[in-house]
Amino acid sequence: MVTAFVLIDAAPSRVSDLAEEVAAVEGVAESYSVAGQADIVAVVRVKRLEELADVVTGRLHRLEGVEDTKTLVAFQSYSRKDLEAMWELGTDPRP
């Protein structure tokens, strides 16, 4: 599974509608309107890296109002649950 975060620069008048359209794109798991360097962040989850290129260049870039994108590919996932389990390894649960 490939997970990527796509930072989307959008036309100001399209941000709200575009965030909803981005969320509806096949391969996009979640879409957020954000403050900062980008207007929208899309979380993309696909099976293969080749599919990521299709989602970003073939689908997202075709949406009206998308001005630019930057794609960050995730190497490793860390969650609070995973980190807590990692720190518990090798500990004796008995008092």
C-alpha cells in the first residue's frame, strides 16, 4: 500500500467546493481544507506507486481550480498506538 499526502494550491474561490471534489476522486481517502502553504491536503492511498501518478496527474490536476500540487510519499506510518506498543516490548507486565 502506498500512502501519499498531496498538497494542493487552489483558486481561492474554489477551495471549499474543490475540497469536496478532491475527496470524491478514486484513490483519495481523505481531503482537508487547511491553513498554511497549501489550501487543500489530500490523503491518497493506492496499491502501487504507478497508481499514485494516475491519481495526481490524471485525476487531481484535471479538477477545475487546481493550480499546483506537491506530493509527499510516506515511507513509514507511525501512530500513537504503534509507538505505545513499541515501548512496551520487552517490559514485564507483572507487578
